[in-house]
Amino acid sequence: MWKFPIALLVLCAGTAAALAADEAECRAAWTKADRDGDGVLAGAEAERYEALLRQNGRKMPPVQRPADGTITRGLFLEACRADVFAASPADPGASGSSTGARR
């Protein structure tokens, strides 16, 4: 009687773990994102990741963010492991979307 629900739970847990970014993937993403190699993402480097943190940041526990708007390596890696930077479908109600924008 309990075999099916338990098997389903194990399958789902395994699938979620397989989808999460691993440490090597996150380190590689950091190296690519930190184009100038200064150890922080700032300005144009940070724009994409700032937007994703605002949009998907609820996936990770609250963290202390630098007041100057930079993204540190530690914050980036933590967010990456929480799949904050993973691609997600566009929100149909977001401004600028063709389906949600009013003219």
C-alpha cells in the first residue's frame, strides 16, 4: 500500500537533485560572469544577475546583500546552487511582454 507513494517521493527527490546546479557548474558560471576578474560583479556585469536575483531570489534564504549593488562570489555561488539563475519562463504579466502589455 505504501510502496507507490514512497517510490514516487524517492523519484521526485532524485529528479530535483539532478536538476540543481552542481559546484563545478556554478564555479564555471562565476568565471564566465566575472569578465574582468576582479572578484565581484558590478555595473554591466551584474545587471542580468541582479534581475534574476530580484525575480527568483525567493528560492534562497535571505542573505546580506552589499549596499553598493555588487554581487560577491559567495552570493553568486549560493544563488547558483539554489538555481536562482536557472532559466525560467517569462511571466505573462511582466511589463514589456507582448501578452501582458497594454497599449
